[in-house]
Amino acid sequence: MNQWKVFRVAHGGAVNSDGKTGDGAGVMTHLPYKILRPVVAELGGTLESDADLAVGVFFLPADRSDDQVKAKAIAERVLRRRGFGIIGWREVPVNPGALGQLALDTMPVILHLLLTRPAGLDDEAFERRLYLGRREIEDLANGEQIRGFYIPSLSSRLINYKGFMVASTVEEFYLDLVNEDFET
């Protein structure tokens, strides 16, 4: 059974007349290992421990498949060069019906990239290398003029679930958050 509750916070941010599209909301949690371990196995990966897993949240342009391919290739190339093992890409389970029309019209493709720790790195060095990799990926994607590309998080500790919505919609949109195996 789900052990936590998302608190719905109203604030002074913009809300569209549909009541669902906002100026952005989200939640940051620790990695939900109980959900991610089976995904690692499905993708053919193995972990010695949960602490060896890192997850990148990628927003890719929905209407430009060439840019999606380029962005994914840049990410994999940079992270492999930095010593990370690529487990694979996970399509994040979402409920588009929770979004307002404006958010739905601009919704990106949302993917998780699952990675393994490079050999010999302690926790701090692991997290630092992820941060530097994220910055390099963003710089290269910007140089390639890939519009609509964004990395909300790339970490061995934390994960972001966010979007162009109001706070009360986050839990309804991201199905991981209502999965009974979600623990943080």
C-alpha cells in the first residue's frame, strides 16, 4: 500500500481557464527503487545494489522525431564516455487526460534513462559526474539547436516528476506516484 500522500498546494501561480494548465508544478523524491528494479531487469540490466542506479528524466520534443533521436544519441554518447553503463530508456507512465489542453498540446515525450555507476566512484563522485554529464548533454543539445529538450533531473539520489500543470494534477498525471510500489 502507498505509504505517502501528495499534498496539494495552491499558490499564486498562473492557472489557465481550464483549471488544469498551470505555470508548472512537480515533486522531487528519492529514487523509487521498488518501481525501478523490475524495469532494470526488463531492460536486461543488473545492479549489485540500489546505490549503483542513476536515473535521468528527459523531456524530448514530441513533434520532431529526428531531434528525439539526436538528443538520445548525445545523452548516451556523453554518459558512456564518462564511464556510465547504459541500462536503457523507460517510457514514463503518464495520464495525458489529466492535463489541460494547452499543456497537452505542448507535452513532451517523457523518458527515464537508467544508468549504472562507473567503477571506483564513491557516492559524491558518482553524483558529481552525473551533474557534469547533464551539463555537457544540455550544452551539446543546445549546440545542435534541439528545441523542446530538457533534463529535469539526472541523479543517483533524486528524481523529478514535473510539468506544465497545476499542483493538484501532478499525482494524477504521473502514474508512478499512484503506484502502490512507489516508496520514497
